[in-house]
Amino acid sequence: MRSVKVPLGHRSYTIKIGAGLLPSLGPECARLKLGARCAIITDTNVGRKFAKPAFDSLVRAGFEPSLIVVPAGETAKSLRSVQTCYDQLASHRLERKSFIVALGGGVVGDLAGFVAATYLRAVAFVQVPTTLLAQVDSSVGGKVGVNLKAGKNLVGAFHQPQFVLCDLDTLRTLPERELRAGLAEIIKYGIISDAALFAKLERELPKLLARDPKTLAAVVARCCEIKAEVVGQDETEGGLRAILNFGHTIGHALEAISSYGKYLHGEAIAIGQVAAAELSRDVLGFPVSDAERIQTLLERAGLPTRVKINSRQQTKLFAAMKLDKKVSGGEIKFVLAERIGKVVWGQKVPAALIARQINSQIPTTSKRGAAGSTPK
Ligand code: NAD
Ligand code: GLY
């Protein structure tokens, strides 16, 4: 088992990464010295597979858990689901010393974390991420929240978990498309801060796609180390933490204009990362060969890098980008790359350049048809 510490003073916590960790959920929670009453929030898919071992482990450790199951998928990251969870917590009579277990992918983690941040003015929570994306990214760092129709993650809070338990065995049942979506965030870590990781991914991608346990353990741990280091320096995104959003400005907007149904988060940010790499080339002189390496690696991971949208959707995309949390003074700010392994945040990009990028990378559907791959 590997451990990574998120250094946040008295709110520091540990990410445990390894196979067969789920049965240790109860004993890990017992160390927190919290109340007996707790709730597991999960979704329909994850609940079917992993709610019983999680529930039984808590019961064996002396807890009285209740189970809250939300529908699977991004649309569950909504205020409506928050309300459902509050009602069930109230009927289970959760108290201030109670805690919540987020058992699932990033959707469940963000939703359950937001519920924990706000119910009774905050109760403790723990993250048990079961997707690759959640294990390397969303379960770490305390960003929790839900979407509005107008945009991704527009309602939220910073609420750090007590610990994160990444059981790599849970990834065995993850659908192929979800595994690939997780790879988009992993590739992001190479771009934003670790050229050696990026090169390793270029070499070892087939092993990751084959879910080789050793490779997965090493890569998940390295990504968690990078995220822990960034969050440790800038918990509430005063500056540095923004680098974690490489590719997210266009990616989030794409998710919003497609009503959170068409693209998985990882797919949308794969497209966004290629756009950000090409903008970096135009604005900062990021090498063309590096932009090509990024696109090639994402494509080898089976991710979309270009999509077709019509001009009406392009207008909507711009509007959605302006609602992004990274907008300041009405200006859209980008994270751009200087080279693989080094990015800078808060970059202003002229509107005309963004428009050109959207036109070239996300070509308008024309009568004769446009270039680009069909979105998944
Ligand atoms: P997800 O939570 O929707 O999970 C993907 C799908 O896989 C779901 O259908 C789920 O039911 C299923 N699933 C989960 N684990 C499984 C398993 N082990 N076996 C079989 N099926 C399983 O999606 P995700 O990609 O994990 O998370 C995406 C969300 O994370 C987005 O909302 C994104 O905004 C958010 N996110 C948050 C942060 C953060 O810092 N808070 C960072 C990155 C992404
Ligand atoms: N995934 C972006 C962040 O945690 O800041």
C-alpha cells in the first residue's frame, strides 16, 4: 500500500492507495473518533457493486450507517440531489459528530462532499473513490459542489475529507470509456508539472489501458503526490492551484452546452487540453512538437480531441466560458503551457484568438460536412 499526505496543517490527511482496501473502511473511520451514526452516499452503479462491503465494514466497526443512493451520471450533481440527500440525512437523524462516506466517482464525491460541507453547517466526510478520475483528482483537495444549468460547479465549497481510500480493485469493474476519461486527468498532471510522468505515460499507456496493477498503483500515487503538493501550497486557489484546470476552460463549457450528457468530464477536458496546447503555441511559443505529443497521447488513450459543433453552439460555448469561475473582470483566463511539465495560470488570451481556436479545433458544421472526429 502507498500513502500520500496532503499537507494542510491541522486539516492534513492521508490518501491510501492499494488493492483490497475497501474492507478497512470501518477501522479507518473508527480512528476518527466520530459519532456512530453515518451515511454512505453512492450512485446506482457503484452501490450495486460496493455498497455492501462498505456498509458491512462500517457495521463491524460499530457504526450505524444508512445508505443514500443517487442516480448514476453527471446530472446527479445537482441541487435537486442535494435536497434528496439532506432529507435522508434528516430522517436518519445524523448529528454534528456524524460523518458521510462518499463512495463512487467524482460525481458522488463532489455531491456528497457538498452535502457534508453544508449539512448542520458541516459534518466530516471521507472519500472512497471508485473511478480512475476520482482516485487521481476529484477525491483529493476538498473542492466539492454541484452544477447549475448555467455552468459546471457553480455552487460549491472547500471542504477537505478526513482521509481518502483508493482501493485499486474497484477499478476492475470500471467501464472502458470511464477508464479512458480518467487518463485525460492523468495526462494533465504530466503536462502541468512532470515531464518525466508524461514520457512514462507515452511508454506505459498500453499497461494502463490493460489495468496493470503495478503501473496503476505507481501512476495513481504520482498524480496524488502532485495534487497534494499543489493543494498544500494553495488550498483555495489564490493562484497556483489554477494549474490543475489546464484544459478545463473550454472543457467545462463544452460539458455545459451539451447539458452534461454528451461528453464525460475526461472527454471534454481532453478536447480542452488540445485547445489549450494550441493556444499556448500561439500565445507563448509552446513548441508545435509538444502540442502534437499531447494530441497523440490523448488519441492513443482513445479520447476525443476535436468535435463538430454548429455556429449557434459556438456562441453558446463562448457564453458558457464567460461563466467559468476563472473569469475575472469579464475576462476569460487560461492556463497555458510553456513546455511539457511547466504551465502558467491567469493568462489573458485575446478573444479573436479564442474564436480562431474554436473555429479551427471545433470546426463549424458546414453543408459539406466538417473535419474532425465525431464526439462520443
Ligand atoms: P462519475 O462519478 O459519473 O463516474 C463515472 C461512471 O462510472 C458512473 O456511471 C458511475 O456510476 C460508474 N462507476 C464509478 N465507479 C465504478 C466502478 N468501480 N465500477 C463500475 N462503474 C463505476 O464520473 P467521474 O469521471 O468519476 O467524475 C466526474 C466528475 O468529477 C465531474 O463532475 C467533474 O466535474 C468532477 N471533478 C471534480 C474535481 C474536484 O476537484 N472536485 C476534479 C475533477 C473532476
Ligand atoms: N480539479 C481542480 C482542482 O482540484 O483544483
